[in-house]
Amino acid sequence: MGMNKQSHHIDPSQLWEIHGKYYDLTPFIARHPGGKRMLLLSKGMDCTEVFESTHIFDNLPKKMLPKFFVADNPNYKPTYSWEPDGFYNTLRKRVQVYLTEQSNLLDGKKKYSFDTHHGSGWFLVRLVLLFIFSWAATWFGIIEGNLYICAIWPLIAMSFGGYGHEALHAGLFNSVWKNRAVAFFSMDLLGLSSYVYSVVHITGHHAHTNVEEVDPDMVAFYPNIRTFPSQKRYFPHRFQQYYAWPIYFCSLFFANIMDIITFITKKWINIRVERPYFLEFVLFFFFKTAAISILIVLPFFLHDTSKALTIVLLTTGVTGFLINLTFAVNHKNNEAIDYLTNDKRGNDLTKYDWGEFQILTTCNFQHGHWFTDMIFAGLTHQVEHHLFPMISYQHLPKISLIVQETCKDFDIKYNLYPTYFAACKAHFKYLKDLGREPSLENVESVASSS
């Protein structure tokens, strides 16, 4: 690739890289429809996967990019395949057609309305109800000490948190501040910093699902829990399918600590996290203090020690367990790691279409009802969410039909467990298998020999 005159003096850490080209998006930050936060967090990174997956209708963004072009990266090597007639681009065109048709049905317009893929109607009514229920459950459960309310608190918190997760991806509203508000009052007050999670989850996990040392979810619990075949196995891993339970149970407590460490060190295990601008820091401090005070400290001021401990374990403990287990069943099972040993391409990611790789490394479970979709925060359709993270999970059941049909056309296996319990069983079997199998010191050679 050629380089322009400016390329000899550029600093890649101050630019955005997309498909091997450096862009200076600084003049566009304030005008970015998705808000400035995501652009600031992704500066200095290869944003190809995030750019492609967050722009469902990509014509306008791709037309605008040349205005901000700085230089080609002469050493660029694509991580995945992005062929125009490949799986993902074909699927995206089909989803574009579907969304355009839905837009025409809703408002009679002849072209796509940006609001169509966001939440609407009964879906947003549920958001309001869950907001009310969550605060009512917090009052009567944590403050008044009703243990029966505390027992159902995790289901309400996870359902409400699902809306925060969706808002984080800008899938809930066509408004930056509305999405941020929902994220703050659902995720941050639950003990998960939406700022830290944005970097770790979107630029790490979503872009490179189940890729060791790149996907933070695959290293989050290691060496305590071995979740990837190439990780070194230690003797305690033989029992990890049992002791994973208490570790998942404590995950929200760990999350609070990790968020604070991340703000201080500007690093989340293997992910670089830029220190936020002042307002973001103030919001982080306020909501982190509020979350720890309400969920962990306050019960010990209002109740005796044993009851306070019970309340904290029933609420924060069980919620952390459910969140981690549900995310785990989506990606940490033999189906989602199968590509390493049973695909001749092994871990040579350049031979995979990015969308195909998302299909191979993600599993759905229990399709069929809006209530289970809500309880499990939309993670029942995790495959579709990974392919199109900005589409509200309200629309994913119908999008999944398009995905499954396209998978058939490209001869790609679509992973779906019939029930949540079947998915959980598969996850713990995976932990058991990894606890007893030897390490794969060279995954690529193992895959190529199979």
C-alpha cells in the first residue's frame, strides 16, 4: 500500500484504523450520532470489527470516511475476511431489506427509518415497569429486609440490567443521553461500570469472540478457571466445574474492585482503558459509591450481621452468579470452541469471515417467548446480538430467522440449545473436560492435524 505525505509523521495512537487505513476522526467526535464516548475509547485501535458491526446501514459511514483519511498502514494484515459476497455482508444486506420493510410498515416512509431497529411499544413499557420494580424490590428487600423479595431481586436486576447492556450498545434509543441514563441506573448501580464495560465488552469481547488473549472473557477468571484449551492446566482445574460456582457467585464483588483498579492503572487485565474525561470520572465515582453503599454497606447498618450477610448474598451474590453463568453458556462450551480442533482452518482467523466466526463461537438457548428473553436479558439470542449489537433484542427473534436461513445457504452450523438448563449443563461439561485435558501448547498444529 502507498502512503501519503503525512504518514511519515503520524502517531497511530491518536488515530483510528479501519481496514488498514488510518483516519483522524477528531473533527467528527462532537458530531458522531452515537456520541463521542465510543470514538474516544476506540482511538488508537484497529476498529474494523467494531465499525462494521455497529453500522447496520454502512453506505453513509463509508462515504464519509475518506474525508478523514490520513494514511495507509503499510504493515496491515486483516484479522478476518470481509469479502463483499461473504457471509456477513450477505447477511447484512438481507437484514437491511427486512428493517427497511419494517420501517415502511411503521411509518409509511419509502426508505429506512433509523428508529426501526431500536426498542418500541411494549418493550419500552417493560423498561419502565422494571425500573419501578427494581427500586421497589431494593426498598422492600434490602432496606426493609424482606428475604422473599431479596430472593426474586436477582431476576429483576438481571432483566433490568439487560436493558442497560442494550443501551450500552446504543440499541435501546436513538439518543445518546437516554442510553447513557439507562446504563447508569441499571448497570452502574448494579456494580458494573458502564464506562469500563464499554471498552472491555465492545472492543474486546464483541470484536474478537473466543480469541484467547484478545477476548477478555476468556482470561477473566484464569488461572482460577481454565476456559481455553491452550491455557496451561493445573491440578485444581480437575475440580473447576465445582468451584466455578462460588467464583461466579462472587463476580459482582470482584467487578467493583476491578473497575476501581482499572481506573487507577488504565488497564483491565489485557485491555488498555484510557482514563476518562472529568465528567465521566465524576459519574463513575458517584455511581460506584452509590452501588457499594446501597448493595453492600447499607444492609449492615440496617440489619443484624447475619441477616445483612444473607441479604447481600441473595441479591448481589446470586445476581453475579446468574449474569456470569448466562454469558458463559453463550460462549464457553464445546460447541463454541469446536473450531480449534474440528475445523481445518484452526485458529487462522484470516480464513474466517468475521460473521461466520461469530456464529461458530456463540450459542443461543431457549427461543420462543418474550418473557424468557427478558429474564435472560436478551442473551437467548446472543448470536444475533453479536452480529448486530445495535439492534434491540426486541427484534432479534425475527432477525434470527434470517440468520438461520443464511447459515443454511453458507453451510454454517447454527448453535442453539433447546433450554437454559441444557446450555448450563453443556457449560459445566466443558469446564470438566478442560479440567482433565492436557494443554494445547500449539493449538494451530493440533487443529491442522485433525
